[in-house]
Amino acid sequence: MWNIEEIKKDVRKNLKDYRYNHSLRVMEEASSLAKHYHADIKKCMLCGLTHDMCKELTDKENEEFIKKHNLPKELLNPENKNIIHGVIASILVKEKYNFTTDMVLAIKYHTTGYPKMDLIAKIVYLADKIEKGKDYKGIEEERILAYQDIDKAIILCLNNQIKHLKEKNESINKIGYDTLKYLKETTN
Ligand SMILES: [Fe+2]
């Protein structure tokens, strides 16, 4: 696996300043959540750093990647427009940096979570939502809950995500609803 400094330089090349800075803040937040919950700090930091590394690919580049890697064409459909960058990044981090399976999954589903997500995936999902540069309605409550009860924090974030998307006449990917359902059933 490459080291963090090498990966930073590589990620930097593919992102605009604001998104690279967001990635660094997600890395920091992931590190602090990992310390709090006794997760693998390095793995969480690396996932935070790389989770959006494919978010600035063009439609054409996405299409070529899908073809080359024999991925389902449905990924190019509108309902998947918010998750495709995670899917592509999850393949690249394995190919390029040799990330482990738990990291690959955390990156693949960082936008929606997934049912039965592990601690690394939970941390990466939350760090992306609550990093220090973000400011939206309800974030303070999310930030507090993130360090009190990680599952309840994810439920709150998913519900807020759904609400915000509805306001824009958009909807969360089906996996987001599946995650919410699963967490509600398994969390007291
Ligand atoms: Fe992000």
C-alpha cells in the first residue's frame, strides 16, 4: 500500500482546490472518529482522503471506465449519478494503492452507507457529512451525535440527506433507504 503523502499527491492531481481541501478535512474527521471509536486510524484516514478522487471525471470518462471494467451500464443512469464516483474510486484504490476490502467497501458506499456496514464504513460515511467545512441545517446535531452514538448519527444523517434531496426534487439512491431500514431495525 502507498503511504499517505504519496496518495495525497496523487489525489491532488485529480481534484479542484475546494474538493481536495474537503478530502483533507474528511481525512482529519475520519481520524478523530477512528480514535474515538478505536477503529484503524490509518485505514479511516486513507478512505477519507480518497473517497471523492473520481468525482470530477466527465460523463465520457465514467462511461469508458464502466466499459473497460465490465460494470453494469445502469450505473450511468440518473438514479446512480450520486454514487458512481464512489463505485469507480473503490476499484481504483484497489488497483492503484492495494487498499483492503473493508476500505474498498467504505469508499464504494460512502454516499449512502450500506446495510451491515462495518465501523470503517460508518466512520467514512459520517466524516464526509460532518467535516469542519460543512454547514447546513441540522449539522450541529449530527456532529454531536456522531461522537455519542454512531448508528443513531447515521440514521439522522440519512434522514437529513433524504429531506435535503427532496427539497431539490431529487431522491437518495435505493441503497440509502436500505441502509436506513437496516439501521432502524437493528438500533435501539
Ligand atoms: Fe465527500
